Amino acid sequence: MHTNFTHFILGLTEENTIRIIEKIGTHIQELKQHVCIEDIILEKINQEPEFTSLTFELNVKNETYIFRIHRFYLSTWFDGYIEKKDVSTSAKSPSQNEMYILSQWQNSLLNHDEFSIVYQPILNMRTGSCTNVEALIRWKHRENYISPASFIPILEENNQLSVLEYWVIKEVMKQIAKWQRININLAVHINISIKTLQEEGFFKRFYELLEAHHILPSSIILEITERSTITVTDCLKENMSNLTKIGVTFAIDDFGAGNTSFSYISKIPISMVKIDKQFITNESNNIVLDAIINSLQTLNMTIVAEGIETNEMMTQLKKKKLHFVQGYHYSKPLAARELTQFYKTNSQLAIEYKEKKVDLKIEKTINKNHFIKMKKNHRNYNIM
């Protein structure tokens, strides 16, 4: 099979900053919209610090990409490549990966407890504390992690995603109830697809779950991802209107990366926008970013910046009138127990102090053999 390769290496390009250096290939920009390689690698490191290889697939617009990442001799270097499968081969019929996911996921969810939820802290720029978190689903299948960027689009395309989304909503509400009993009050962001949100019985089921777990609706923020084309149906408007009336907040996720536009904001009750990280990470997008922020401020939107990875990015964003920021510079996604401790330790810290805490946290991770034997002269890498 003919393949194209994009090589990359992973290392510490700056002190206390974990990121990937990529050789820009013909398809890497497209992939960036759908997968956070750092997220997947760091999870693997946390689960298995001495792993030697990691392989996972990603489907994008009927094309399949395979990521192969290698770690040799417990060094601080990772190297690997992205392999693009032949489009003509994968487009004829469902791929083996797709068929496997469709055959396994429900059994994994119901009988094997392989799915779990982690929570990524979101920094409130006004208070300098953690007031919000995003719930992110994880699937560890037989000792291997399957990326959400791989299985969620497959379930959505095959009309099976709503079952998983209802499970996430229920599990998140259980966790919110536990946190509230110990005086931890967080607004939790939950990703929701348009297909599920416009189901006729969605509002009734959602409200019943709220009552069953004694959860305030204001503690939930439903994020509509931009991977979905938003068709504004009467049922969608009715569900969103009813949920808004009881206090649920709606957000547009990955704004600017997909199908939605400012026109949707006037048609459905959106009050929060998460700006896609491509506008944050690329300095050449400063003018575009400023234009987006100014437009959203005119519409009285709450603005969240995603993908904050470095001190420089944080410094840049402090100058802009943003409400929240989210990214590895502040914190990686945490298990519920870890998040509880994080909240108790960091909820009242000022932003400047929080940056120092993040540095110490990453340094601690390095000391735990996640990245070892780092030499000072290896802080700057050349692209492979």
C-alpha cells in the first residue's frame, strides 16, 4: 500500500513545557483539528511510564491515519511518524478499525467498565482560580487506549453516539453530587452532539437525571462541537430553550475550526464560545483572534481560549479580555480524585502564582520517570 509519512519528535522544547515538534506535511494541519497527540502520549506515560511503543488510528473525512510513536531505552526522546492509508482502500467499505470499535464499545461500556471520565481544569481569568472543568471521556480497551478522536466520529456516523453521551451525562452528574457534598462547586462542561441534543425526549431525560442526583442546572455547560453541522430544527430550539430556562448554559466548542458561524449564535441560545486553539497557538493569527474576540464581546459572549501550552501564550492572552483559558499550561485532564485535590490546592491561587505551580507540577512529573535524563543542551530540538 502506498503511504505518505510525516515524521515528528516529542521533547521538552522549553523549560517545563511539553509539546510536539512536527514536520509540516501535506495533511498535518488537517489532523491538528481532530487529535491532540500530547494528550494521548501523556496519558500513556501516566499509565505506563516505561512503554516502548504506541500505535493508534484516526479517521478524518473517510481517510484513515495511523500514528506510530516509539520510545527507546527510557530516554527523554520520542519519535514516530504519521502514516496515511490509501483513500481508495479505506473508502470502499468500513475499515477494520471501525468494525472493531462498533463491535466492542457497548460491551466495554456495560460489562467491563473500560470507559472513564477525566476532568480538565479551566482557569477563570477574573478570579485566578479553577471554577470550571471539562469532562472528557477515555476508553482503555484491553490495556490499550483508544482515542476519542477515533471512536466518537465512528459512533456518530453510525447513530450510536447518544447512548454513550447519556452515560457521560449520568456519570458527570454523579460526580458533581459527590463534589457538592464536600463543598466543591464547579461548572462542568459536557460535550454533546447535535443529533442527541435534538432528540424529542432529550429535555425530559436530562431533567430526570438532574432531579435524581439533586444537581443544579447551572452546574452544567453543554458544549456543541463544531464537527457537527448545526441544522436548527424546531425540536433543537425547543430543547435548548427549555434547558436554558432552567439554568443550563450552552457553548460552541472549537469555534472557527468547523462548520458553525456567527449566524448560529442568533438562532440558538449560545452564551459561551471556546475559540479553537489554532487561533491561539499561531502568532500570525493575532489579527484574526482579535477580530473574533471583539465580535464575541459585542455579542456579550463568555470567551474561553483552548490549547494554552506555554508561558508565552498565557502572557499574550492576559492582554486580551478573555474570561477563561484551558490547556496543559494550567493543567492536564485529571481523574476525579486528582481534580478534588487540585481544586483544594489551587482554587484560590492568583494567576501569576498558578503559573509557578504548573511549572513545579510538570517538573515533578519529569522526576517520576515520565521524562528522565534530560540534558540542558537538549531544550531546543531540530525537526527530523
